[in-house]
Amino acid sequence: MEKSPPRPTDRPARTSPARDPWWDNTRFVSATLIVVLHTIGSIMSRHEPLAAYQVGTWAFRVPAFVVLAGVFSGAGPLGPRQLRNLLRSIVLPALVFSLLFSLESYALGAPFKLHVVQLPWTLWFLMALFFWRLLLPLVVQLRHPLLITTAVSLGVGYIDGFGLTFSASRVLVYLPLFYFGWRLGQGMLRDWFETRWSLPVAVTGLVASCAVGWWWHEDIQGTWLSMRHAYRADTPLGMEGAWLIRLAVLASAAVLTLCLLRVMPRRRLPWISTLGSGGFTIYLLHPLVILPLREKGLIARADTYAELGALLVGAVVLAAVLGSPWVRRLVQPLTRPPVDRFLFAPQPATPDGVGKPTADELSKRLEKRPVSHHNDSDRELTYG
């Protein structure tokens, strides 16, 4: 019998325990798949294998990130510490990298445009994550949270007003997966991660996803996977049945994410586990590296199988470099801006008058504190 997956908690330890390599391994795989996709995105239409990759690995990229974000989120009331973490680790990095993206685009010849309500490229995820964290304490108060959030996710496709602004469409469409991830963190489906029979089933699911991408990528419309816009009338089931397609896509994403987690090694892997702990940095930095290569036409030059292979290897190497500890330390002022002193108001003093918990409060915290293998960086952002 395998070990049960560790359960994240709402109260991180005050010490710095070792990270759980299972989550870091998953982070690196998902982050690398995203880097590869964004590297080949501009030339996918010219090469069928690349289009097959886009469809076959879809569930292991953004949906897996959404589920992991839910796993490491707390559903309790948002106190001062949680709210400050949301600003420090999500909102500020999103604005900083949005500005960097604007400056880089301007340097490459595009008109300068400051993105705020509609963040560019991958940064939509941070805006969505901010709203998911705010919504989760409300969602868990519902009698049937998964059913209601799924109904909202399916229904919002009929409202034209929801789209890219503030990532509104994706916030609501992916909300069931975010809640699903939180339930996994609370121990739901634990038997799936423990029983022997689930491993071959999970491998079969991964193979099936790749097969679907290879054989049917031309039949799967990009709008079904992007979750950015309202339904379109040209879907096979028409407007009346468009919600069934979205339901099937979301259900497939949940199942395939479970398959990915089941096959992912839980032991520490050389390099992979270390690089996975820098998933946040990989996610934020890679567009800034890929954009000039794409705009200067360097990626478009890849045409032969050897050149495409070199491009894919280069994308994996890029993910590894950006996730390395020295790069994370170098860019930490950007990914976690040191703004506490001049941005946040002083914390009110606790009963002992010095801003620290009393002895009784500290004793209660230590008694209630569960054994956990996650540190603050695990909880603040699922990928970093």
C-alpha cells in the first residue's frame, strides 16, 4: 500500500520543512509543457505533430495548474496575512510582469500599451488565481459547491459580456477545477492515489489523451480549450448543445489531471524536484524570453524535423534554466517585490502588546499544527 498524499493545511508551519517532491515534480512537468507550447505556438499550423501535441497535452498544462492551485488554497476566512499574501505574491508580480511585457513589446517595435484589466499572454492566470482565492471561502459555504460552480461554468458561455476583461470567463469556467483541487487537498479520492489498480488506469488515460491529440486534433476546435469566449453557433451540437462540449472538456481535464498525479513519482528526482520548486519563476519569465525570438522570426525558421527537435529541446532547457535556484534568487525582487514596509499598514498589536501571539495562542497553534511537507511558497502559488 502506497503512502497517502499529504494534505495541505490552512496554517503553514513556522519552520521551513522540506518540500514535498511529488508536487514539485508535477509543477516542473506542467510548466515545461507550457513553455514548449508557447515556443512552438506560432508554427503549429505548419506541422501536424505540433498541433497534436497542443491537444494531447492540454489537460496537463493549464487545468493541472488550476487543480494544484486549489490543492494549496485555504477556504477559511481571509485574514490580514492571507490578504497581504494575495497582494504580494499574485497581484504585484502580475502588474510588474505586465509592465515588463509592455516595455519589451515596445522595444520590439509595437506601440506602447499598458495592460491592467486584460493582462497579456500567460498573466491571465495570476489574475484568475486572485479571484479564485477570493471566491473559495464563499463557494465552500454552498450546499453543492461542485454542482453549482459547474452550472455557472457551463452557463457563462451563453453570456457575451464575459470574456478577457479581468479574465472573467476563465475565472468562472475553471472555478469547478479549482474547487476540485481544494477537495483533493482535503483528502477526497485518496484511494485513487493508494490502490495498485489505479496506476495502469492512469497510464491508459495518459496514452488515450495523446492518441486523441494525434488522431483527432483537427476535429477539436481551439475555442473548446481556450475557455476565453462565449459559445459559437458553429459547434457540432449548435448553441443548444455547446454546454455539453464544455462539460466533456472539463470532465476530461479533471480525470486526466488525476492520471498525471497518479503516475508522477513521489520520491525526490535529481534536478527535476529542485527545478519544479521554481515553477512560478518559469511561468512568469518564459514569455519574456520567447517573445523576442518569435518576433524576430527565429522560431519561424524551424522547418525540418531536426530543427523542430532542436526547438523542443531548447524549450525544455529554457524551462530548466528559468527554474534553477540561481535564476530564482536573481529575479526574486520581481516575483516577490519587497514592498511590505511602504505598501502595507502596520499590523495591529496582539494581546501582549508587541505584535506577537501570546504564549497561550502559540501553544494552541502548535497543538493544532498538522504534520506537513509544504512551506509558504507551496501555498502562496501552486507553481512556485
